[in-house]
Amino acid sequence: MIFTLDLVDYLSDVSMTLEEEVAPNCSEKRMETVRAALEKLLVAAQRQNCLTVGVYESAKLMTVDPDSVVLCVLATDEEDEDDIALQIHFTLLQAFCCDNDINIMRVSGVRRLAHVLEEDTEDGNGNEPLDLHCILVTNPPVQPLQCAALQDVSSFCEESRCRNQWVPYVALQER
């Protein structure tokens, strides 16, 4: 009897379901696909003048024309986590996006965002660097944004909502 219990314990410890063995690889590949799509989308939106950068600029645009906004990206790094004012802004922006059916995504990697958008995070000329903590992607009806990555990012946001993750998180990685 003792042998049977030991064998059962052993088998329960080492046996894994197919989902447990396959899911980590699938989810990591999915995240890499989403990271790449987000970066492509941001570059395409910037080229087509469909990008709004900055917490205050984003809030202004969303109050004037929320229907044109298709994605809100909220970016922080570890040093931003203690910034209470920024966290309050994020909470308000998230609530507004949820109320207006705007896809929203939290990301880490502000430096990577700056690199993708070819912006300086530190300006040695005394100019204020762009506030990359909030970035809006707009899709005006007159000239719609032509980018396949928009569909990929939108699908990821929708899948996340189906899993009750209303604000999905993506870690952008330096290259």
C-alpha cells in the first residue's frame, strides 16, 4: 500500500498535461508576434501621422474625437511604478478606454518605444523629451490606417478581454 501511494505521488508530480507542455512555447511565440506587430503598428501610424504621444495630448484627443482612437498604449518602466500622478492618469485613461470600446495595452520598455519611434528619451539641448507614457493610435475615416499589424494587435486585445484580462500587458525588449 505504501508503494502505491508513493508511485501515485511520483506520477502526479512528474506528469504534465499537453497544455502545460505546449502552452509556454505557444504563449511565448504569441507574445513575440504581438510585440513585433505592436512595433510595426506604431511605426506605420507614425509615418501616416496617426500617432498621438503624451498623457495630456492623448487625454485632449480622446475628449475631442474618441471614435478615431483604435489603440491606447500605456508604457512604464520600473522607475515609473512609484509615480502616483502617472498611475492616476493611467487609471483614468483605462476607464475612458473601457467606456468607449478603445483597445488598451500596458507595456514596459519606454526606452524600446523611444528606439522604435526614433525619439530621444533624454534631450541634451534643453528641450523637453516626448512623454512616451501614453501613445494613441488613431484611424481616421478619411484615410484609414493601412497596416496589417493593427488587426494582429486588435485581435490580441480582444482575446485578452475574452480571458477577462481587460488591459493586456506586453514587455517590449531591447535589441
